[in-house]
Amino acid sequence: MIHVLTIHEAMPGHYLEGAHSVNHPSTLRAVFRSGPFAEGWAVYTERMMADAGYADGDPLFRLMQLKFYARAVANAILDQGIHVDNWTKEQAMDLMVRETFQQTSEAEGKWIRAQLSSTQLATYFVGAQEHFDARKAAEAKAGEAFNLKQYHDAMLAQGAPPVRFARQLMLDEPIE
């Protein structure tokens, strides 16, 4: 699990993304980072590293990566459940502990966090999906010429605007 957490929080996750963002020539992009871009990038890198064979393809590492991803999905469901569907604590704890295998202590803390920060927990899943979609679009556009390192460098060079804008800038799509 420490490997997945290190990928998410440090390399090539938040630390790498943050280092690129703060050095962006635009002060706005250097200072104001999109939550879905940052959290989504960190979740995206977890799967990207697993797909690339990190830890020699160790199945336990892949299992932990998938557990972390399930947590990102659960975060989005939890946010919706609490802020839109008026979930009780028991419903929230059931999702986190029984359905997505989180420790009770983590779930207790997340219950409090979710009540205090509406929509933040959804940024992990939403941002990751946007990053996966942007990469897929870049792969389709480049075809055989697609280069993963060049793609990552180009994505991180955008600063950290909302992912859809980074994608549109990178792929010369209309900004909507």
C-alpha cells in the first residue's frame, strides 16, 4: 500500500504535478490549481504505473492500486450521498467499510471530512476519469506516433487548469 500512496502523493503524483504547476509562466496557473486536475492526476498515475509494470507486475501491488481506485469511486458516491441524498452516517460507513474495504478509523475521518468539504471528495474520481479520457483522445489523435512521456510532459506543462481545458489546449480542440 505504501507504494501506491507514494505514487499518489509524490512521484509521479502530487509532487511532480505541483512542481510543474508552480513553475508555469502564468501566475494564475501557478497559483490557482484545479482540484480535479491535481487529484485526478494523482489517481491517474496510480493506474498508469501499475499498467507500466511497476513492482515487476506484482499482483499485490495491482490489488492495492485497485483498492485505492475503489476508494476514489466511493469518495464520489459518498459526496453525492451525503450532500444530495441525505445519507445517514450508517449508510456512509457501510459504503466505506463494507463495500470499499476502508478501515473504520479512515471511514470515521472521511465521514467528518465529507460533511465539511462538499464536492472535494469527488475530485479524485472525476479528475482521474478526465485524465484517462484526455490520454485516450491524445492516443487516438497521434496514432502510432503517440509517446507517453511526451504526452505526460505536455499535460503537466499546462499548469493545472481544469483537465478539459488542458486537453483542449493540447489537442487544439475548441475551448468550450
